[in-house]
Amino acid sequence: MDELLNQITNDPYFYSVKHYKQSAWLGHAPFMKFVVRELKPKTFVELGTHNGFSYFVTCQSIIETGLECKAFAVDHWIGDAQAGYFDQFVYDQVVETNQEYKHFSTLLKMSFSDATEVISDSSVDLLHIDGYHSYESVSEDFFSWLPKMTANGVILLHDIHVRRNTFGVYKLWAEIKKKYKTMEFVGSHGLGVVFLGEAPLGLFAELFEISNNGNLAQIQGTFGSISDSVMQSLLHQESASLLKHTEHERDSAFHERDSAITERDLIEQSHIWRASKFLRVIKIRLNQVLSR
């Protein structure tokens, strides 16, 4: 156990996140990178992409591991009553970021049910479900997409530990654990990992065995520690970017001020300005008289 977890902790691959966005999914980025590298999916589908943080972590990992994988992000990009509604800007930003991955990544701006008509049966190796989180909706998402999964596919469910308002993923998660082999993470609203096959392969199998032997906390601690380091690095980058932007605005303001002063000095020193001084003085005094 220690050898594998130390190997994961010391691997720079897990610490690299290119496209930082504010997201409830931040804490799961290192684990998603692990999933991509070990599962080696040929087709990845995400249901509920929002600003694209989790999706582009996956796309980045596909590039870094040299996989031949098709990726599909499914969302109507208008938001919902649980996550809040948002404007066209969010989708436009996702489209812009997706340009880097467009040779294998497709944005499907449609409902999850409509997307089932686009994706072939028995073709999806990795599915991430993060749409509307009521029990009824997430159950429909899970079971309607099961026919799309390969025999040894993996399904990720976000928000399995959220119990407020109309969230009900935790109810479905309790049912799923009775039927499938699973792992779970408690941070960042909780992430459930569902293995549809007999057992995961490679290092994933070792990780599952560690979890199955009652050492889930060790796994969560390992990836949680990496996640903390990643988030601190991302926040540092964001702060540095904000500071750079502020300094740029300050320098621009100084430049505009200096340009205005220079322009004023040039005007005051010009022959026309000096020649018209007498007329300006007369005008000022006349205005003073008229205002009495």
C-alpha cells in the first residue's frame, strides 16, 4: 500500500492542471488524472460540464498520456435551479478552451437524453455524471446511459455526499453500492466511482484493493494532499495574474496621465497658444464681469 501511495504522491503528473476554474470539482482533479491514465478510455462522456473544469482536466490528461480517445461534453449551458443559471459567456469560454482539444473533443449542446441518440451503445469507457442532482434526475441519467457503457466501464458520480435542498445523489449512491464494486471520496462534495466490470485493472486494481481492505482513508488522504497542493498552486497563479492585471491597469493610467501632461505642455509651448494668451485673458475677465 505505502509503495503505491508514495508513487502517486511523488508523481508530477498529478500536480499539473492547466485550465483553472472556480468549481466544486477542484478536489477531484488529481484522481481524475489517475483514472484517465489507468483506465485508458477510448471514449469519455461528461453529462453536465458547466464551466468545463472537470472536463478539461480530463482532456488535458488524454493529451498527456497520449491516448486515442474521443471526448464528449453534454450540457445545454443555461444552468439549473440547483447550480444557478448563467449567461452565454460561460459557454463561449468553454468553446474557446475546447479549441485546444477540438481534434478529439466535441461539445454537445443538448439534453442528456438527446445525446443518447448521438453516442453508440457499448462504446463509453468512462462516464462522468454531474447534471441536475435530484434523485429522480440522476437515477434517469445513470440507468439511461448504462447501455452506452462498455463491459468494464467506469462511471463517476459527483455530489454523493450533498444532502441539502433537492439533492438526492446520495440516495442513488446507497443503492448502487449494493449492486456494484465502488470507491468513494468525501471531499469536494463527494465523488462516487462505479466499476461495471468484475474488477478494475492495473494500478486501479491495487487502489481498489486498498479501499476494499478498509484503507479508504489512506487513499483519500493521498489524493486530498495532492489536491491541496494543486489548489494552492492554482490560487497562487490566480493571485499573480490578478496582480499583473492590476499593475497593467495602473501602468496604463500613469501612461495616460503622462501623455495628457505632455500634450498640455506642447500646447502651452506652441506659438499659437502663446499668441492667443492676450485673448484668453480678455475672455476670462469679461466672463468675470458678466457674472457679477
